[in-house]
Amino acid sequence: MIGIPIAAVLALLTLIVLHQFSDSTDLKPILGQWTAAENGWRINFHSDKSVEIGAGAGSLVQGSFFPNIDGMVAVKMKDGKGYIAYFRDVTPDQFDLTDKETGHVIVFKRAPP
């Protein structure tokens, strides 16, 4: 008797997690180039879910990003660094990038076209 409710809960949780990281998440609002005034970094989100972060062409680090339906984007870089980006509807041309290791937050704004 106990096994059936537990299996149902696990199935529901699996569906929720799969939905949050599905390909149905709209990437359009985050794609493109963004810049940070604080340190001169730029970040470029691509439609294939690849990303580049750095201060200039020679210092760009490649990585991948993983959006969910709540406006949070996990960013994993090939150099081992990890970030969380928070996108909000109230500030569509700005987002906060948080370093997972240090907790440091950098504000990025959409780069002019």
C-alpha cells in the first residue's frame, strides 16, 4: 500500500524536473550579448545553449547554460566555474549573474545592437 503513493510522488517529481529543463523554455529573451559595467565582462547566450563569458576575445571561456521556467539559468563553464543567472520580467534588459562558489553578484545589461 505504501509503495503506490511513493511511486506516484516520485513520478510527479520527475515530470516537474523534466518540464523545468525541457526544450520548451523560451530562450529568446536571454539570447544575445550582455555586458557588465563593473568589470568589463561580456556574456553571449546562443540558441544552441552554449555561452561565452570573458573580458575580450582572447579571454572568452566557453560553456553551456540550462534554463528553467522560473527565470533562473544555470551556467556551467568548461573551466569548471558555475554561475546562476536570474532573469526577471520587470527588468528584461538586465540580469544578475551569481558566482556559485563565492556568491558574488555581477549585474549585466543587454548590449546595444
